Amino acid sequence: MIRDINVPAEVRASRGKNEAHRTRSAGKIPAVVYGAFKDPVSIAVNPREITKIIRSATGYNTIFNLEIAGGETTPVMVVDQQVDPIRGTLLHADFKRIDL
């Protein structure tokens, strides 16, 4: 189901365990956007907004707009997530571009 939800995202320049830890300590989670015959992009998003989308009535089937800093706004849906087994917090998310 397509919803008018806009989630802002920042492009991450570097990858790795230390960079992911820095991203999480800044209050965001590392994520990746791929699909629709475009190159994958590493991003950082607010975990509260993603959790809100996953826990909504449409859940993983929700198509929303991801506004990547730098100009790209693309419809995506959550494909995968990683959750901390102890705390239950979101650690990482994968988004797939949807070609409407």
C-alpha cells in the first residue's frame, strides 16, 4: 500500500563496524537502498520512523518515499531488518526501490 510518508536519509561515505557504531551512537541506524536497476547506496536513517512504518497496519508492505540528501527521492519498501536480540532495538535496515 502506498502511503504519503517521507523519511529523510543521509548518505554514508564510509562503511565498516566502527562507522556503523558511530552512526548508531548519533541516534541513527545504517541502512542500504538497492534495486530498480540503480546502484546501491549506503545511508543513515532515524530508527523510530522505520519502526513506526514496520509496526503500522500495512507493515512490510508499506511503500513510502525515502528522501536521500543530495536530491534523490525514491519510493521504497522495507525488505529486511536486523534487531538487537537483547534490547529489541533496530540495528540495520535494507530498503528496495520500487519502480512504480
